[in-house]
Amino acid sequence: MQGKQTHQRELFSTIDLESFIPEDHLLRKVDKLLDLEFLYDLTEELYCMGNGRASIDPVLFFRMQLISYLLGIESDRQLCRDIHLNLAYRWFCRLPLYQSVPHHFKANASLDSLVKRKDVDPNARVLKHYEKQYHDFQHGKRQYRLTNQTHVSASDPDATMVYRKGTGGGLKYKVHYSADVKTRIITDCYTTTGATHEGPVLPVRIDYLCDEMGFDVQEV
């Protein structure tokens, strides 16, 4: 007799993700050796306790980065997409099926939080090019537009507006990674506002690797 599968969307289901992960799976082997609880104490001073929205769990973030490194996923966008689809990745990240995967690390701040910078704010006039632009905005000589030189997020001033074709605008951060070419081990991770260009950051991070980490940098 010919079988025929019937499908009806389940409103509720109970699934044990662990039952889907083979004993010899790479992530299961790594998980047996992994204890990341120390990350909470290590990163505690970087957060404002009892105030603001909760961040991405630092242990979850680190587990996601391990998947990226071990499985060769180079794009944050692809990483989040793969974790959403892959049961083994979800299990390793302790993400049940009903829980959303974190967004690919844009700032958790709304454009509604933008307020006009004060004239005394040194960041309001970073370059001479923007100084005139700022003046024109103030006096109505130019079409009104929000920029990092005129406005700042009241809830998250470290996040700045970034506009790129095809990605949409928003308040974002930028992460600058340094890695050893031969081993692919990340040697430095430095976060800035989304509008910070890589150029001025590069020599500072090289100095850090040489002076603080004791690396003998031969080629960049």
C-alpha cells in the first residue's frame, strides 16, 4: 500500500534538541570540555548594572563565535542564519526552537532615541567640513537631515548612525578584529562606534599587539 504523508502545522510541540545531536559531533565534543561561566565575572564591569536593556548573553555570544571559528563561517549575517536553521548549532548555543537568534550584532538602540547634540559637545564638530554643515543645519540653510555631527543617541551614545547601500541605516557599532594568519586565532577584538573608519584604528591596534601582548608583528 502506498504511503502518503499528511502535514498539519503543530501549535505546540516538545522537542529535546540533544536527542538530535550525534555523540561524535564536533560541537558535542567541544561542549564536554567547555565551561564559560567565568565570562560573566570577566565582563560584568563593562555593563551598567540594573539599568538599560539586557545585552546579548556574553556566554551565548562566545559560543556563537566558536561556531563561526570552528565551522569556517566568516559572515555574522550567515552565522545568525545558520544557527537559526541548524539544530546542532542551536543546541550548542542553548537556544530552544522558540527563542530567536540574536540579530547580527547591530546596536540595540532606536532612531527615536536621537537627540540634538549640545554645542559644547566636542563630537558635534569633528571636522571643518562638518562645522559649516552643522551651522547650515542650525540656521535652516540646508535640508534637514540627521547626522552623527548634529545628533546623538540619548540611550546609547556609543552607537552611531551608519548608512550603507543595500543594508539600510541604523545605529550600529563596528568591531575590529586582529588575527594570526597561520593559526587563524583572533588576537585582538576592539569595538568602536559604527561611523569610525578602520584607518586610524589600525596603527593603534598594532601598537597594542606589540606593546601589550608582546607580539613580533612582521607583516600586516
